[in-house]
Amino acid sequence: MTFTKSLTASRVLSWILVACVAVGSAFLAGCASSEESTEWEKVPPPQPRMTEALEKTIDSLQTNATQLKAQLNKSETEKRTLTAKIAEMEMKLSEVKEQPAPRPVSNPAVEYDRGLALFRQRSYQEAASTFMGMLNSGVAGEVESNFHYWIGESYYGMRQYADAITYFERVFGFKKTTKKDDAQIMIANSYFMMGDKGRAKKEYQKLIDQYPASPYVKRAKEKLAKL
């Protein structure tokens, strides 16, 4: 009886030892697996090269799109500017076509007075045509500078300031003329009307410096004070 109990106790103890060994092995295996998993997670994932390449491609395409848009805007601006210049040239061409053909000048003094009368009536186009006709007819001398001046005045009256300046500047090509200070004040006025205040100030000051005895000096100083 005592032997049987001892044998039974021995078997139970063996089973317990086996169970403990199994549990310990499982525990160790689990720990090892956990450690391996932790070490694996610490390793950073490889960077996807394909993603980087796609991002660079997208950036390049966006840059190209921005450059193309800027070029398109520049082209549109140049197109509008060119269209405006073409329209201006066509308008000038139509005005030239509408001008009457120069008439023979039998009496320059009478024709000159006629041109002045047309200017005072604000018939600027006819006045310009009259003075141009006198130039084309070969009337020359000291009075020729006056033709250029009044053509400039006529263009100024038609608000064609750039053309007006062209004729006013021709006055200075004549040594004997009384129209230089007149032309100078009108050049300054033309730039002022064109919105070029910097050039207008320069031309008003030029009148003051070069023609101090001119009756237009006071007016030039008043203009400068407002600019």
C-alpha cells in the first residue's frame, strides 16, 4: 500500500515536471518571438524610389506649366500692344487719304492767313493740310519754320501729341526764327498731355534756362510748381 502510494506520487511529480518544462519552453519561445518582432520593427522601412521619382516628375511638370502660362500672358500682352499700334497706323493712314491734294500757292501770305484762320476755327485737319500744302509747294525762307510750328499746333489740337512734337522740334533746325520758345513750351505741354510728367518737367525747365526772356517763363514755372 505504501509502495503503491509512493509510485503514484512519483508519477504525479513526473507529470508536473513535464508540464513545467513545456510551459517554460513555450514562454521562452514567446519571449524570443516578441524580441525578434521588436527588433524588426526598429528597422526603418526602405524608401520607395518610385514615389520620389513621381514627385520629381510632378514638380517638373508644375514648373513647366507655370513657365508656359507666363509666356502665354506675355504673348497676349504683346498681341494687344501690336493690335493697338496697327489700329493707330490705320487711323493715320485714313487721315492722310482724306487730306485734300495740295493746291498751287499763288499768294503765300494769303494762304498763310487762311491756314491761321482755319486753326482759330478749330478746323485743325484743314489747317494742317494748308500748311503742309505750302511746304510741299516749295514756299521757303524764314516763314518756313512757321509752317512747321502751326502744323505742330494743329496736331496738338487733334490730340496727336507725338506728331505735334515732331513738327515742333523741326523749328529748332532754323537759325532765323521767332518760334523757338513757342515750340519749346508746346513740346513741354505735349509731354504733359501724354502723361509723361518727368519729360514735361525737363522741357519746362529747358524753356526757363534757354529762353529766360520768353513770356512763357511764368507759365512754365507755374506748371513746374504743379508737377
